[in-house]
Amino acid sequence: WKSGSYSKKHFQSGHVNPTIMKHKDISPCTPIMPSIERNNVLNRRQCALLVAFVACTISQFCTSLLPEHFSFLGCLGLSAEATHEINPNSVFIERGKHVSFQTSPKELHKAYVQIRDEYITQAFDVKLNKRTFASAISLVPRSHKWKTIKKTTDGLEISMLSHPSDPNCPYVRMSASVPATQHDLWHYLSLPKWDVTMKSMDPFYESVSIIDESKYGNTHMVLARKKTKRLLAFGKRDFTFISVSDLESMKYNVWISGTVSVVTQRIPRVKEYTRAFQDSIAFYEKTDPVEFSVDGRTYLVPNTKLTIVCRIDLNDNSEDGGGGNIPMWMYTKTVGSTGAISLRNMRNDLIQNLEKKITNGKFEALNNR
């Protein structure tokens, strides 16, 4: 008791959790949260909050002292190779496509095409047709160097691929088979529906605001900002991006939409939010109808294979960014589970819509024919 920062009286009064203080790895100078459960027993959620609180506190404190050389992963004793840590000499890296204040349709479209073609090449065994890539697409997932990190019995699959020049921010490919038409799935993921659908897919979703809309050829683009809630001990995030509807692709078997992060003075950073970045391209492939049972009756319903290829950085690692302190290894270790949950919630919502259509008589039961 004499060597610690707290007296026995503090423990008896419930201000400090003795279970925490007795742990051999915690020194008297370690920041301690107030007792969070009266019976001094920590459940899983409370332990996670405690770890996030301590990690954030240490990371922010050390970063403020050594902003150019401190590595939180090094503090944990994790090697750069094991955690995809970037070169320590490259503290800030490029995030988002830089566009002018005017955000002309031509430059927004160029940013989208660059990301779209890159992701198609990386994720699928396909060669791009110079005239129209869409007619050449056959959604055969590329397996070389891709690592499957989550595969479920209900057909969800999450894979990861290291980026050749930016291993700290890998490609992630998520796929699911959904009993819905391409149009229904497209509509579900469209920007105007986010205030409803994103709350189901992303528990941290806060809001989206539309800045501008434009069109370039057969591509419809919406310039927008998305905000997310606080991530446990970490701050709120905001994303600035264009939401793209590739209308040309709707002539073919695979429809394409996407979101591409953009950097423009037209949408400056906002106080209390850390700028984050996410590029994602979604592919909606029409597949053969499937049998679907409701109340003992079987129906033949449309089916779509959805594949989303994305790269996400929840920290502000751009040249003039302000960090964010979320260890990237935390994201890479959890993206399999969180991605599967998001896809499953989306599919459950669409299944509910399908059941309503069946109830309203839009499908005829096979055993009634």
C-alpha cells in the first residue's frame, strides 16, 4: 500500500478496482480508470474498454512527446513485418485523390476510374477491355496472394491482400450471395438510403451530408461527407468522398458502384472529427435464381452475388493529417468478423423485404404450380 498511488481507504471506498492494481503488469504510475463494476469483476466488454482507454492514453501521450519517431506498435513489442507497419521514415502517406476546389465532373470521374480499374485488376482474374471493360468482366476472384481471413457456413467470405507500396493499408474483399435483384441491392446501398441502411451495417454510423451532384458521361457522382460516432476510446471520424453510380455497367451482367475518397479545400476538416479514408468498389453480379422457403412453401427468387473491394484507413495519415492513434493491426485483426456482421445484417434486411414481397403475392410458390 505504501508504494502505490492509492491508499487502502481508496480501495475500500470503491474508487479503485483492486483486481486491476494487483495485476503484475501494471505499475503504480499506469493510468487507472475508476471502478466500473461494484463487485470488482470485469466482463469482456469492460476489459475491452479498459484496454482501449489505456492504449489511447499511452499512444496520445507518447506521440505528443515523439511525433516523428514513436511507434505504438513498437511499444507493444510487435514487429513491423507482423503488423504491416509502414516504414518509420514515412510518417505521413497519401490518402484520397486530390481534386480542385471546383471539383469538376471530369476530375472526379478520373479519380473514380483509377480506383475502379485498380481494384478490378487486383481482385479478379480479368483483363480490362480498352473500349468497355464491363463487357470483359467475369467475376472469378483472384486467389494469388489473397488470404482468406473469414469464411462462414452461410456463404460469406472475407479476404485480404497486402498493398504492394502501402502494406499498412491492405485491400479487403468481401462477398455474399443475397436473395435479391441487382436493383434491390443497388437501391439498398445507394447514398439516399444510408440514414436507414448504414445504421444496420455500421453501428458507428452517424450521418451523411450531400455537398454536390454531377454527371460525366454515363457516370453519376455525388460529392458527400460521412460522419461516424466515437470509436470506443478513439475520436469521431469523417470521410469526404464521391459516391459513384456507374450507369454504363448496368447494360451488362455485372453492375458497379463505388465510393472514392477525395481531398479538396471545398470540404475542409471539421473540429472534433479525425479525417479518415475509404475507397470501395461494389460489384453486383446477377446469378441463377435460388429456392427460398417461407411457411412451408418454396419459391424461386432472384439472386445476386455482391462483392465489395475496399481499402480503409481510420487514421489521418495524409501529408497534413492529424493522426488518429488507432493501431492498424487492430483493424486487420477484426475486419473479418466486422465485415461478416455487416454483410449478414444487410442480407437479413433484404430477406425481410423479400418475405414482404412473398406475402404480398409477388411470387408464386413452386408447389402451387
